[in-house]
Amino acid sequence: MSDIWKESHPLYRNRRAWHESGCPILLEKTQKAQVQLQIQQAAEKAGQEVRAFCNENYKSFEVLAERADIQYDHFIRTSDPDHRFAVQHFWLMLKERGYIYTSKHEGWYSVSDETFYPPSSVHLTLDPATGRKFMASQETGKEVEWTSENNYHFRLSSFRDRLLEFYAKNPEFVQPSTRMQDVVQHVTAGLSDLSVSRPIGRLSWGIPVPDDASQTIYVWLDALINYLTKANYPFQTPGQEDAAGWPADVHVIGKDIVRFHCIYWPAFLLALDLPLPKQILTHAHWTLGREKMAKSTGNVVNPFLALDRFGSDVMRYYLIRDGGIRDDSNYDNAFIIQRYRDIQGTCGNLVSRVTRGKDWNVRRAVEAGRIDTDPEAERHKTALEELPATVEHWMGKLQPAVAMKEILKMLDQVRQRISPGQFLVPFVLRHLLHILRSPFSQPTGSPRTFAHSPQQTNQYFDTAAPWRRKDQHGKPKTVVHLPVADKPESIIYLCAETIRVCCILLQPVMPGRMKHALDLLGVDQGRRMFKDAVLGADRTYGVPVAEVGKGPEGTVFPPLRSEF
């Protein structure tokens, strides 16, 4: 989702979006948060030194980003030297302002969640597989353990009123609104001070407290600051932080880390008088077999296998099309196949019909630039003119799935218009009216009826169908002379323009497939920006710059190798 906003940057007026682990659309980055205790325990289990373990395992995330066509600008690891400097500087500023103090901390700690939970947020539960009883977080279901230790605390409780004031002034800060309500409710109920370090004896993998080598900085204070690292923090010019890429227009995060991003992170920033992100989009999760995905149970999807089978563009389309913002979505290969068939029949079919037509010339239609004047064509023309603004509106509302559906709806409407039997509907209707008004259109003396319309309509299609220049015997068919405005080129032009505009707008979602579609239309590389996605804005295309091919060869959405 974040990458789609990044790819939309040339289209949607320089909007900036930030990945859930960090950077603006102009400096998008993917982060491997090397989350302290989990990493430390995994390395010990593998019999490796922690840094060597991380150096070996982070590479798969880089490869995955490349395979998924994620065009990040920075791949940040929380062990990077510039990030370590930023975190320690941030810590010292918090301490200088009196927001950090030492105290004994007791509570339920979750290694998996890397956070403490108050007694009211844990309960005794049972593992159905083993019958073992254990204490777990009510929020995540992860096991917790009782911990008592001396460490540093952040005065989170002192930010209750400032946070509530900020939420009141920015009611759309968290999206969707239901999670904004949850955040406000949580803060209104009161905040406890936050433990922000662990003794090095318990946690050695992490960034040391700058003036106390016996303590390691808490993972979330560490990880959240990575949002600032590539925005040149702390070397920003006061009052000109935006020039370096901060604040973000949008953070994109999973719903399970709302508390950290929507309460802790704003409080940290307020403590140092730094700007807050403008919005935080919180998305729901993917399930598998209607069950939560979890490595511990093996209920997961191998992303490399999915990309091998369907390709990055199809997976990007599916994840945006069906991914849930408010509610969880269920992942299934059958759903991917169905969505592929849908777009294959809509976008793929339309592109093939227009670019492979033997009885019309796209370039000639574009040069003529005529659009029919019948009501249906006028309605479609108006909708196409309004489409870019509609898409930009929904992108601005952080709903790319709705924006994409609007584009596909437009393609489907024009696909139906060019389908055999539908292509010349407006022309047929006018022809029928002419027939019905003629004295020889029914037996003498009989009432004027539509009884002969179906047969006459079929004869008209046989005679005038633009996809066929010869009759069933291979002889040249009778040519129907239509008025200039009624020639097939007028509809071919409207169809071609619809493809061009829609494919430009769909580039952020499916960059590879849309490039191929625009190549088949012959759209110049320099005319594929948002400003070009306007009806009539480009009269230079129409000669393919890619092999049109025959059958499935060369199509935008060829048949899948397997549908199982």
C-alpha cells in the first residue's frame, strides 16, 4: 500500500506517504526492525552471534522487496550507525527536558510483543494443543512473564491532556475512525509512565543508553525514531524540518501496533516539540483459512511462492483490491485467481479488442479525435473527464481500493460498449427508428409494431459490424454509409482514450502490466503522468511500440499457467 502511494507521487501532486516502518514517499524506505529480545533469543538458538545472525537474515527482506517491485529509496536496519546516533541524541534530549527518570519496574512482559502489560490487560489462558496454562496478553494472545527490574521510565502520564487536545483538533489523525475512537478512549482512561529501557544483563542486543552502559534502550523508542533517521534528524534546520522530509503526510501501520504509533510516538514527539505525522492509516490483517497467520502454527503464506506463481503486479492488485482496512481479509489462492479473471476480462480483454482490431485503425481514430454524440457516449465522456479527480479524491481519503474500483468500473463500461453486439448499439437504435418510421417496415394496413425489430437488428449487425469486413462466404459485405459522426472511429477513439487514461492511473498498482498496455497503445513514455490522464490530452499515440501478438501471446493478462 505504501509503495502505491510512492509510485503515485508523479501523479497525485507530490503527496508523501510513509511506510509502516518509515519513510516519506519521496524517500520511501523499508525497515527491518531487529527487535531486540526476539532476535537475541533466535540467535542464541541458532548458535550464532547476534550481529552475524542479523547480517545473514535481513537479506531475504531486501530480496522480497525487489521481487514485489517495491521501489524504496532506503532500506534501514535499526543497527545502522546513523540510526544509533539519532536514537541516542533523542534520548539525551528527553532526559535534558526531564521526561526520563529511573525507577523499579514490575509487570507482565511479552517477549513477542516487546512490551509491558498492566495486570488488567493479561489473563490466564490454555494452550489447546498441549493443555499448558499460561498468562497471555488479552490484546494479542501472546504469552507474558512477570518481570521485576530497575530501569528508565518516560513520563507518558504527563501527556494525557496534550494528546487529547491534539486528537480533538485533528479528529481524522487515525484512520479508520473506529480506531481513532479506541485511541481517544484509551488515553482518556489515563496513561501510566512507560518503561523505556532494559538491563543489559537481560537484553544486550540493542542501542545502549548513552550515559548508562548497564541499560539498553527499549525497542519501541528505538524503532519509532527510525522515522526521523532518513529525514536527517537531528541535523535538521529548526523550522525547516519539512525540507528534509518530515513530518510525514501518512504513516501506514498494522492495527496491532496502534498503541505504539498513535499514543507513544506522538507523546515522544510532543516532548521535544517536533511536528507530528499528519495522519496514521491503520490497516487490518490477512487471515489464512479464517485463522490468524502465525509462524508458530505454520499458518502462513510463503510470499516468494505467491510471487513466482502470480507475479508482482497481480499480487499487488489482489492485496489492494481485497485487503481490509477496517476488517481482516481472508487470503486464498482461489480469490487471487478470481480477481485475475475479473481484470483479465475487463482491462485485458478491452486492450486486446481495441489494439488488435483489423477493421479499424487506432492511430486514425486518435488523429480524428471524434466522439459520438449519442446520450450513452456523452455520459461515458463526462464520467471519463471526472475520473482523475475521483481517483485523486479517494487516494487522498487513504482508500486506494475504492480509487482502483472506480477505474476498473470505467474500463468495464467501455468494454461492454465495444463487445460484439454492443459496439453499434446507438447506431442500431437510430437505424431501427428509421426503419419503424418507414412505410415498408410492416405489412400494409397492419399496426406499427416492433415485431420485426430483432431480425432487422441482426441483419444490421451482419451488415455493419466493424469487426467483420467480409460476409460468411468470404465476399465483401455491403457497406453501410453512416454519417461522419457515426463512424466506428468515434467509438474506437473513446475506447482508446478510456484505456489510456485508466492505465495511466493504474500504474502505481500494476506498473509492469500497465506499461505493457500503454506500449500496445503506443503512448509515449513522457506522456504517462497525471497531467496526461485527461480526455483528449494526447493526440500522438496509436502506433504500438510493443508486439501486439495473437491469441494469448502478447496480451496484458495472459492465461494463468495453473488455476489450482
